[in-house]
Amino acid sequence: MDYKQYIESTPNIMLGKPVLKGTRITVELILRKLSEGLTPENLLKSYPGLTIEQIYSCLAYSADVISKEEVIAT
């Protein structure tokens, strides 16, 4: 999935946090809701303008960000 068609980051929207294009819904919010046990279907009901592709784009974006992190041994 090409998440870049769904996610943007601009300094004047949500202080530059990644958001779903055309919204103020952050990738972080979607990930937190999913981690709290909400299903994609729950999110679609809670946010009527949201699409399943946008939810999956948040997951793809976060996987890409994590894959580029440097692991520091402790």
C-alpha cells in the first residue's frame, strides 16, 4: 500500500504530526484506538468520513517508520 496518498504532515496542521489527508485525525490516534481494542469497523462507525484504506495506511506508515529505527542495545 502506498500510504503517501492518504497521509500528510504539514507544520500548520496538528503541529506537523502525520494526519490523514484532509482531516485532523492523526496516525497516532488511529494506532492508539486500535491498540485499545477498537476494531477497524468500530473506527469506521466512530469516524464516518474514515475509510478502511486510511486505517490500513496508518498501519503501513507506522511499519515503515519502525523499520527505519535504529535498535539500541541496553
